[in-house]
Amino acid sequence: ELGGCRSYYSTPRGSCNFKVQEFVLPKFDISIEGPSQITSKDAYISGLVSGEYVFGEIVRGTVKLNATLMSPGRKDIIFHQHVASLINGIHVFEIPSEKFLVHTRYLFNPFCVKNTMLKLIAEVSEDGRGLKSTKTLMIPLKSDSVSFKFSEDNAKFFRAGLNYTVKAIVETNDAISTGVRARILATINNGAETLHDAIVEASLQENGEDDFIMTTFLVPLHASCLKITLHPVNVHQSCETDSSVCLAPAPFYSPTRSYLRLNSEQTKLKVGSTAVFHVTSTVPFTMLHYVVIAQGGVVLHNVIDTAKSGVGVKDTDFSFTVSHNMTP
């Protein structure tokens, strides 16, 4: 305050008092608006900057917009800057998402790092006097994810010599667009041999059903175990999660479709009694080799010639006497 004054006036007669204070430039506030979050589906980051004096008039001037990507444990990346004029006190901006993806795709995937933020700083300069005001807006990036869950349609066992079909459901957080792909790697015999290695694109459903990937390959006869791994292939900036399953050969399965059945009508046997078994087969056989195992070892083995006039049979009987070393 610089002091006080008293003013007199004659028509009509009167007076008034007033204070003298230092002149202060008019102040203004700015605001910056933008999306609540950014996903990998967003082609643009759009918003607006506005300026208004405290007494209600719009601000005429320029705005400088600075965009920075901030991720935990990484150096901040300034990927965009521009200067524009306020039109009727407002500046509407659109920043292509590709601008920060270009800067980061060879360093890291910003949509796969938790707590990654986009920092927008708007600085408005008033025309004429150059009075400035600054505002900051922090926008989180929504993390993407894609993974695969093996479908219930998959067989629980594999059959050597036949095709095996893999079907897996695509699971995402709804931020992934079309074009999900997966690398399907199938190995046999504990990883000793690669059986199938291919990149397959998902079949995207439009009827509300789950999206899925599917492929078929032949399992060779010498396969003793089968491991299948599904790995997302950097689809639309997706976080990647592997899925794998190990399968055993199907029980009671013959690659040549030849089966034997062994049964007996006897339920209890004693030492010295005769055990009788009946064998049937889906294909004729000319020789039968049987082995009796007891107490952790082989106690009897025998080979029977079943050919009749040189022709194989599909059923036969064999028997042996129960001995002491066959007891439990």
C-alpha cells in the first residue's frame, strides 16, 4: 500500500476516501484436459489447453506443450514438443501414439511396464507482456497382456503315428486388437527333438465365443513324450506369457492298430495249480511270447508257436504251473 487519498466533489457536494496500491498485472489460470488412461488401441492422445484471467476474460497468447514418457527404473523420454496459438483461449491437440512408440520400441514395450505414465506439461505465454503460467497432467498407460489357455478340446494323451491337434483360447485384457499370433513349439522325448515350430494367427470370433489358435501336426512312432509350448509373438505391443503342457502316450494304444487282450476265468491260484489264460488279437499272430514277473523279477518266460499250417491265429490259450517263487 502506497498511501491514502480523500476526494471532494461539489455537484452534488460530498467526498470519498480511497487507497493507493502498487499496480499488479492481471493473473490468469490455465487448465489441461486429456484421457484418463492410454491403451495400445489409442491412435492419438488428444486433449485441450485453455487459459482464462481471474476476472473471466480469455487469454490471448501461445502454448508450449511438452510430452514425456516416464517408466520406473528408466530414463524419462521426451518424445514430443510443439508451440501453438490459443484460439479463443483454447488449444486442441492430438499427438499420434506412434510418436512415443517409435522412441521406445527398440528399448522396451511401454505397455508392458507397470506404473508407466505420460506427463504433459503446458506452458501458456500471454501476448504482449509475456506473463506465463504452467500446468501438468499425468496420464497412466494401461498395461496390455495376452496369454493362451489350452482348450478342453485337446486330447489328454497323444497317439504316436497319428496327428495331434492343439487348440488354445486367446486371453487378453481387451486392449489387444486383431492379429494375435502365437509361436507353437512342440518337442518330443524330453526336448531332444523339435517336432513342430510354427507361428499361427488366432481365429478371431465375432459371435461372442472365445478367440483361439489351432494347429495340427503328426507325432512320429518313436515319440515317448510330447511337450507343447505356446508363446505370444509381440502382438500389437503385448506383454507376453508362455503356456506349456506335457503329454504322455495314450494308454492301450497301438500305432499299427494291433491289440492283444489277456484274460482268465480263474480268480485265485495256489502253488502247484495250473494257471490258464486266453489271448485274443485284432490281427493274426504266429508266435506268442509271455513273461511272468513276481517279487520284482522275471520268474518265467516262454515262446509259443501258434501257427496252424503256417497261418497265424487270432486267439489261443497258454498255461503254466504256479511255483513258490511266483508268490507275493
